[in-house]
Amino acid sequence: MKKKKFNFTFSADNGLVDRRCFLKSGFGVGAGMMVAGANASEGKYRDDWMRKPGSGMGESGPSIHESHIKRSNVASQPGTLGSGASRTPLQFLDGIITPSRLHFERHHSGIPDINPQSHRLFIHGLVDRSLSFSMNDLQRYQHVSRIQFLECSGNSGAMIAPNAPQRDVSQIHGLVSCSEWGGIPLNILLDEAGIKPEGKWIVASGADAAVMSRSVPLEKIMDDAIIATHQNGEPIRPSNGYPMRLFLPGWEGNACVKWLKTIKVTSGPSMTKDETSKYSDLRDDGIAELFTFPMGVKSIITSPSPGLDLLERGIYQISGIAWSGSGKIKQVELSADGGKTWAKAELDSHVLSKSLTRFRSAWKWNGTQSSLMSRAIDDQGNIQPNREHWLKGRAINTFYHYNAIQSWSVNSKGKINNVYL
Amino acid sequence: MKKKKFNFTFSADNGLVDRRCFLKSGFGVGAGMMVAGANASEGKYRDDWMRKPGSGMGESGPSIHESHIKRSNVASQPGTLGSGASRTPLQFLDGIITPSRLHFERHHSGIPDINPQSHRLFIHGLVDRSLSFSMNDLQRYQHVSRIQFLECSGNSGAMIAPNAPQRDVSQIHGLVSCSEWGGIPLNILLDEAGIKPEGKWIVASGADAAVMSRSVPLEKIMDDAIIATHQNGEPIRPSNGYPMRLFLPGWEGNACVKWLKTIKVTSGPSMTKDETSKYSDLRDDGIAELFTFPMGVKSIITSPSPGLDLLERGIYQISGIAWSGSGKIKQVELSADGGKTWAKAELDSHVLSKSLTRFRSAWKWNGTQSSLMSRAIDDQGNIQPNREHWLKGRAINTFYHYNAIQSWSVNSKGKINNVYL
């Protein structure tokens, strides 16, 4: 039996396959092994697990064969237990939803064990009526839910190092995750409290021991901020702010205050420790930019990537995620030759605003050294910069809001490394 | 301090609040407790959990305060361990995503423990080339991911009982869930195998001890069927078919064969035990309808619902889910007076094809007996029937594909019961 031959057409140099190939009948990767009819016929053999009834129902977790899929770099500051970060294993995930157990974490004084029966949300400051809400009160308000990303502004900060860090996708870029966030539009609660004319900002504070506090312009709060009580259908997990957090679509994760306790309406920013000693961007002229909230347009090829080496020549899926704090992803471009030629990637069908978008392409690796890159463009016209461009104008060691193009080098043995191009 | 008064306008009788109320500044539920400014000011008191650092990072699960949110009716056939069902706790969830740990289960001989290194997918029968694929082979094909529901055709079957069953939403309707399903379009693999002209159906078989097998028309397979390897971003869990299952968007769950092992292309349906002794619809003229795959248009109010009783008069959120196996939800209508008057519900922003859609409305309960109903309409013009209409023409005890309107009665004490109207 002869194996079918496929005629590929290419969209860019070094093997990027034209997406129209997929629309023609007869296109295929050709990875399947041909077998004689008898071997393929069902019932010819039974695997061990078909010879006896399987296990029962209940709270079944992931397969034991996938135990390597867990959060990486779970590390706290020396001498502390919960003041640090853990990262989403992006290279092992597909689609856009991050399972809640794998959502990245960044805590400033650990995860408080909050009793929802005694926790209350307070709204006060420059309002007509100070209000407080129990969880039961909040459940009575009409909620919304939306699938949106959350990214720590320190994500990918390792990429400012002078030499490209040899770590995997999770370790470099794993401080971004995407969930369905559900809760109450904050403008409904603030309308109920009544904002005084001089109210222009709020300061939100958490019920953790660090009392994490961030100032946010009222305009954002009244636009699309929610008091998030649900994540991926169920109540938010303790590591994500149970029983509630502030959620600001597209804005840096730190401003989305977890374990939310108070919203105070103010006339200006409050200059808290969390927005002055940290989470500000120092320029090379010595001036620190504060309140640089929206996350930039960004993309990462998650596969192939370091640790997911290629074993033989042939067709592979290039897959990755793109996102923008300013809107929807309009286009993702791919290069397999280090940026000399580019082709459009395909986007999975749900392209949502301020959400992850999954992009894909087929790539025919011919066994030679190649450099894979992705570049995202959002519907506001923002284009993902290269590293050199990103560094321009920033002070040394300033690492927040890194969103430059990531390049992976594939050597002739199929091994993948992080490179600066 | 005087509490602000709100002027409601209503969209239907018995308290359904007009959605335009939400667009006017000053609308609110009024559930918040007014507090004197001093009480509300931050730092005035610290809860216990703010007095010491919280716990560390890692594999944190749901809050211990939400341990009641688990699958219900975990029950197997007498004498068996894994031949039965467990149900999604819909009344405690929000949005559209079902966390994978809470996805409903229906197994015919338990959950096999499949080693992905030795499992292979076979494609054979009326094809030019029989093929087999390892998991590594499949990873090289270009995937897709989509957020879509999965419903057991036996879902809601309890509603054929002559008296309305007094159970909660999960126990009656919990055999529906919604996930982001990722995998390989099956048409790519079948194109690679080459379908012979006489190939019109396939039969898909699982690697469980029951060798669950279902026939599916080739037209559906080539349209939108996938070999699903991922669920909500991570590899499919064992209870959902790890390492792969057939996924047929909008079609009954049983046909989406789990632990998929073989796809055989055939000239007609194979009349397996699983599609003749079960999963067929007996009519009142004695004829059994076979291969009634698409799930009907349907909706359920998940809150308020039995067990989530109302404690006092006032404004409440009505929230629920709607779906259709034929396309997108176009509209959901709500009644608070047992079907005399109806008003449109609001739909959460992501209205996706063959997915759950979350609907909501505000409702002012005046403390009197009320009957809440929802009715979904899809973009193909299908309208959710009432119970009487649904029963017409079906044999007694035929319970598959039940999709009639659900009515909840609220008595003057706020207690909620299942009623036939």
C-alpha cells in the first residue's frame, strides 16, 4: 500500500504552510502509521484496561500520566511562606481557558483563609451613602461573566537579562492566565452609593495581611470593572481572592485587588506602597511612570518551545497565545526564518476582547536551524514590538510590562532554545 | 442618612424588571447596608485573617467554605462501581464554563486507566489506507478549540414522572456541562485515510471494558466533529475520556464516544447495543426512533431554584443557562406569573454556537406566590416546548431528549418547588 503524497503550498519561507492547504481535501500531516486492515480491526486485541471494569465516579482529577502539568517556579521570598509567585504551565495547555488549579499566583503576604459569612465589602469615601455588602447581599445583584486574561505586570521580566534566559515558557511567561470571570459590575454598586462630584479615583484594599492597595481611575471602574465572585463557573479559589476580587479587564493583575474589602472613592490617586515602591516603570531619564495599567499587545509560541523538542523532520503544529489589554487580537503573524518573511496564523474561532486568543499554523521542518517568532496586532492598531524597541527609553533593570516578540531557535537536532534576535 | 429611592419599570407582570433600568444611573438593588462613615473606613478593624500572613502557594483547590459544591447523585448500577452517572451542581455555578472536576459523568463500565504511551487511534473500514495514530502523532496536527456544551440525552428524564419530582436543579438537570474542547478536526484524519465512495457512516468504539460503540453519519463527522484531547485548556480528564474522545458539537453525549480507540468507516449504521437497547426514542405507535442525535433547544433557571429559597421580599437576580444543539441561542424569555406574561432576559456577552448561554434578569419579589419559567429560542427558529407538548406522541417511560420548559413555584415564604404548569 502506497502512502498518499501531499502537495504543500507555503505562506512564507522556511516551511510555514499555507492555511488554504487545510481546506483542500487530501491535505494531511502524514504522521499516521499505515497498518494492514486486520491489525486495525476492532476486537482483534484488547488493552489491559479493556479486560476489567474501570474505576468509579466522583471527584476525579487529572490523569496520573499528566502529573507534570503543574504550576512552576512556586517560590516565596526568603523567610516567608506566601510572598511570591507560581506560574501557569502554558507549554502544556491548549485553547484559551486556564484551569483554575493552574492559574498563576502572586501574593504579597500569603493566602488568607476568609470566612465568607463574616467578610463584607465596604464602599465609602466621596460618596453620598457609605455602604457595606455581605456575600448574600451581592448575590442578589445582576451579574455578568466574561472570558478575559489576567497578567501580572512583572510577567516575562526575565527577558530584560543581557543573555537570553534558558528556561521554559512557563518559567519565562507563565504569569498570564485566562478565565471566565463572573461578578457584579462595580458601577451598579457605586451608583447606589452615589459618587460626589469631586470623586475621580478609587483606592481598593484587600483583606490579606499585606492590605494590598491600589488606586484606579474612576473612569475605568465605571466602564467595565467588576467585583468578581466567580472564576470558570465556580466561586473564585482562595489563591485568586476568595470570596471576591476586583477585576479590571485588560489591566495589570496587581491592580485587580484580591480578597477585596474596601473601595474608597477619592479625588486622586492614593500613592500606596504597592504603586510607588513597586509596579511603576522607571525611565532612563530617572522619571518613574506611575499608573501604567493596560497590558500591551503580546504573543508567545507555546509549542514548539524549550523542552518540547522536535524528534524528526516533518509537519508540526505551531501553536500559541496572543492577547491585548486594549481590545481584540486582529492578527498574529509568524516567521520561521528569524523575521525575514512572515505569514498570518489562523486564530481559533472565539476571538474575544481582552482575552487570550489561540493561534496556530502548520510548519514543515526540514531539519535545519530555524528561528520561530510570533507578532500580534490588536484591533486598536497596536503592534507587538521587538526587544530592542521595547528596551528603548527604559532604565536598567526595569522589567514591568515586557511584551516584546519572543524568538525560539530550533537547531538541526530539533532542540529549542530561547534567543534574542 | 436617607436611603436612596429607586423607581423601577417593569418588563412583564409580577415583578420582572425592565433591563433599561440598569442603564439609568441610580438603579440599584438596595441590598447594601448603610453604615456610618467611621465604620466603613479601612484600618478601623482587621479581621483575624489580616493579623498574620496567609498560607503558601501551590496546588490550592476550592475554598473549604464551598465544599457543598460537588457532583450530585454519584450512583452506579447495583453491583457495579462505575456504571452510572454523576451530575453537575448547576445551581451553584455561574457563567458558562463547567470546571472539569464538576463535569457530569456517565459511564457504562467505569473509567479505564489508559496509558497514553500505548494507546492508539485506528481508522479503518471503507478507506483507502487504514491508519493508526499515537498521541505524539496526533499532537503534530493542527488543532482547533471551541467552547461547547455536552448533554446526556437522558438529562432531565426525571421530568416525565406523573408528579413533579422534588429535587434540586443538579439532580434533575445536571447531566449537561460546558467546556472548551480542543482537538483535531476528524475530517483531516479521514481525508488522510481516504474515504471510499460507499463510506457513508462511521462507528466509533471506546477502549473501556464496555467497548461503548456508536454509529454516526459521515456528514456530521466531516462537518464539525473533532478528536478531543483537551478540555478547558488541559488534557481531558480520565472521567471524560482521557486521552481522547469523539466530540460531536450539539449532539447527544453518548455518541461522543470516550476513550476513543477505533473509527471504522461503514456504508450504514452498525446497530450496536448502545444505540438499539438504549438511546432510542419510543413513540406511542410502537416505533422506535433511532439516531436522534441533536439536542433540543432548552433552558433552566438555576437561581432561584429548589434549595436556594428567598429570605425576604425585594430584588433578586434570576439567572440560568440556555443551549441548543442546532446553533446559537437567539433569545430567552422569562415569566414570573406562570406563563401569562413574558419578558426578554439579558444574555451574557459570549453567545456561542452549540454552547451554554448565561441569561439573567432582575426580579422584584413582592412576597406572594409566584411561578418562574424560562423559554429559549435558537437562531434556527426552534422554540423550547412546554411539557404537555413534549410528551405528545411519545410512549410511556420514554425519557431521552427531554427539553420542555421548567417551572419553579415560589410560595409566600420564599420556598421553591418544582411544579408542572
